[in-house]
Amino acid sequence: MQPVSIPLTQSKPDRTTKGFLYGSSPLAIVLSNMDTNVQSEWDPLVHALISDKYMILTYEYFKHLEDQSNTLDDAISFVGGLGAKKIILIGASRGGVASIKVAARHGNDDRIAGVVAFSAPIEYEGTIFYRNDELRGITIPKLLINSENDDGADDTRKMFEIFEGPKELLFYRGSAHGTELFPKERGSIIEKLRGFIESVFGA
């Protein structure tokens, strides 16, 4: 684990945010936080995947914003500068929204190879995060994960219906939101994510 400082050229010019970098590889995974903005919530996933020889980046949002996708763009630029050739975006809640938004607007960026979103809404408190045509335009592999009784479960189902393939949907019992799924469902989630990641990077 290496502490890193990520330049914020898109979201906050001339400022930086903190992150942690694990491993070195042309195959990178960028993990985007929930509103809690706590990098350690990804530890169960990081510890499981670090032995699989990927570059993994976690990072903090500089400040609370409705749309954190510009900060994710900066994180992608950071791992790209370290030699990442293929990148999978994984985000929870607001981080899932950022991951999907970036995947939608970077459809011609061959580095963005797959996207995973935990409990990512389509709309929140009147803010609509993406249009249907933006969701349909994401052609890379997509995996949506949520719990059956999460407040955004209906959005997850709707998003899955809107997506074109390749796409996968995984629901768990209960009402856990985002990375709150890890304590109870860690083994199953890691198995699913490992399969998804191997499939995407092996393509």
C-alpha cells in the first residue's frame, strides 16, 4: 500500500486529493467511495484482489459534490500516467453514479474496459444523473449489485433493463446499501467480482 496524492485537474484545479495505490500493473481497478468517503470500506475487496496482480486505486473526494465524476476522471488520469492500459471502474452509491457517468461519456476510451456499480441510483432528490440514451450507449461489460430492499433497488432494476448487453445483475437479501453489503456477503461478492474482472481483462 502506497499513499499517493492525486492532482485534481478536472474538479479542483491546482489542488490534490489523497489516495492509496496497491500494486503495479497495466490492468487497473479504480474504486469510488459512497457518501461516507471512507477508503477503508473497500478493504475487503482490496485485500482479496491485491494478490491477483492488478493495480488498485482508492481515493477520497476533495469535497461533497452531487456529481463526483470529474474527480474520478482525475483518478483515471492518475493511473493512466502510471501505465494503466485497461481500467475497470467500481463504485458504491455516489461512487457508482460517478463510475456509470464516466463510462457513459468515455465510450470511445479503450482504456475503460468494464464498470461495476453497487446501489447506484438513477435519480436522487430530484437530480437525474444520466439519460436513458447515455445508459444504452455504454457498450462495455456492466455489473449492477444491490440488496432487494435498498431504497434504490427499483433504480437498479430499471437501469439493468435500459442497459444493452453485456450486462449482469446481482441482488442480495436485506437492505444493505453499497459497501454495507461486504460484512455479510463478502465471499459471494468477491467471487462474482473476481469472475467479472478476469473476464473483462481477459477479453
